[in-house]
Amino acid sequence: MAGHRFTVGEQVRMAARYPDPAGNTVYEIVRLMPETPNGERHYRVKNPTGQERAAAESQLSALDAALAAGT
């Protein structure tokens, strides 16, 4: 069984198929959560204002490294 795709501290966005009502917000992974019985991995994520929410791995996409660096 594979582990979580993302790590704590990594920046992610909501995947395009899961519209983000707050816009194109960047979230930070703050905690790895257990898999559901069907094998879906979950995360606790935080937006820049400090609000946290749970998200399934299928709802997240990796943030481009160049974008994260501000270039």
C-alpha cells in the first residue's frame, strides 16, 4: 500500500474538478489523516487566513514549485 502523496508543510490547491469558493487559494498540509475504509487518503489543510478543513487526496493538486517560490 502506498503512503500519502503530500507531506506536512507542502502547499497544494484544490483540484480543478472541486471548485474552491474562495478562489484559487493555496492551502498548506497541516496533518496527515487516516485512510477511509475504501483506501482514500485524507489531509487537514489550512488556508492563508488560518482556516482549516479536511480534504481527500483526490481533491488536491500539487502546487507548481516555481509558483510557490514566487517566480
